[in-house]
Amino acid sequence: MSAPFVWFDFGGVLSPPLDELFQRYEQVAGIPVDLFKYAIAEVGAQYGLAPLAPIELALLDERTWVAKLHAVLRAKAPELDLSRSEPDFGRQWFAGHEVNHAVRDFAIELAGDGVRVGVLSNNVVEWEPYWRTMIDLDDHLSVLIDSCKVGFRKPDPEIFALAAETAGVSPQDSLLVDDLAENCAAAREAGWTAVQYRDADQAIADVRTALREFR
């Protein structure tokens, strides 16, 4: 192995923990977390896909997705007040969010040391202005792969093949940092090294250890 390329996930790695974000959305929009996750899963099931896949693959736009969520929620909990849940979901969801500073600083450190870094994210067309501004890494990233632009999403093997090809590296020289076990498992099946993010200190230490194996 040589010349490693380190890919960072966005949600749950460069962002705050997802559980915190869902809890905050409940406070802002008034939709209980369990009900909201149920609605997301139901909309995904309408397409025969994983919960967020329809919007992360740009099969429908943000406002259509929110309308479908509301329809599911009204059927499931007709008493629920949806008046605070805005159709421009990304603007409401990302308001007040901050980057995971420890991970951002680590990505910048790696880039400064000559390690190429990228973002490999399942994300949404309309959310890019919010999350990309939030992480503020454009000057340090070599490649950004976004599911909604390429038509594949983690853990599908095609997105790992596309990412490595775009970066001009072999799978064996690719390292993913992701909070989801299934994405890490899929990366390893694609020949990558993967570090599952549990907290910043652990993930950074594990990446440093993994990088030593490339030398």
C-alpha cells in the first residue's frame, strides 16, 4: 500500500452526531424522533428503497419528499401539529448546526501533510449550500462524491468503485471514515480500509494507526 486517500463521511462524522440532530429537529419542528424516522422509512419503502435513498438519489425533490413525509405522519398520527415543519427542510434542519471541529481540523492536518482527503457522502441536492458551507473544506478536499449527483449511495458497491476511480487511486489505497457499520463493511468488501466513527478521539487515533499500514 502507498499514497493513501482518506474519505470522510459527512452525516455523523463531519456533522454532529445524528441522534443529536434528530432530537434538535424534534424541538424545532415538534415531530417526535420515532415518528419522524418512521415516516422517513415509509417514504423509502414507497420506492422499495432504504429510508433516505429516494431523496439521496435525487429521485424526488426536497419539497416533494417533505410532502410525502407529512402525508405519512397525518395517516399515522392525525393529531400531530405539522405547522412548524417547513417544506424547505434543509434550511430548517441545518440552522444552527456546527461542523465537528475535531474531525475538520484532522482533515485539514492530513491535507497539510500531503495526504489526499475527500468527502464521500449520501446527501441531498438542496442541502449542499448548507452542509458544504458548514464544513468549509473546499480548499482542502481533492474530491467530493455526493450520492445525489452520481446516482449511487453507500453502501452500494458502485459508489466505492466510482470514488476510487475519480480519485485516481486503487481500492487498496482508499480509507473510509464513516459512522455506519454497514457502510464500513461495504467499503471493506470493495477492498478499502474502513474506520467506523464512534467519537472523534477514537476515529482519529484509528485513522492514524491505519495510515501507518500504508507506509
